[in-house]
Amino acid sequence: MLDELDFRRKADAAIENLKKSLILAEDQAAIEIEEQNGVLVVIFDEPPAKFVITPNAPVRQIWISALSTSFKLDWSETQNAFVLPKTGESLKPLIARLVNEQLGEEEITLS
């Protein structure tokens, strides 16, 4: 398991990288990105919704609240990324899939 400082570095870098990709995707889809105190929020007008992406240091996970579900990503040394254990998806592909599900069409890809 990562120590807290290492977790914070990796989580901050992953969320910052995700934020940059989502800001670029704002031009492709009807989404708005906000960040406050390390928490990233994706806001949808139609249908109305919010996704919340936040680091959870005590358990060393990135948590995503989206589509009435909680997704908990663990650090994977082999993938060098935060990964959803159930599906093996890393942060960006998972968020892209969830955003597209919310919008009801394949509008964004995150690179």
C-alpha cells in the first residue's frame, strides 16, 4: 500500500491530468468542469447531474460518485495508474465511459 504522501502525489497528479483532459472535452460535450480543494466536479445540464471525483487518503483510493453509484479506484503498480478493480479500467477511460453513459452517446474520448 502507498504511504500517505506518495498517495497524495499520485492522486493529485492523476486528478490534475484528468482535469486537463476534461477541460478539453468541454468543447465536445455539454459538460462543465469545476475544481475545489482537490475535488473535481463534472456538471451536466441535460440530463442534469454531477459527478464528483475525490481522493480518499485514509484508504488510499480515488472515489467517484456518478450515475447513482460509487466507484473506488486503487493504485495499480503494474499499470502505474488508479484502477477500478472490478473492470480493470483506469481513471480516464472510466470517466469517459461514465460521461458518455450520462450523455447517452459517445461524445468524448479522454487522452
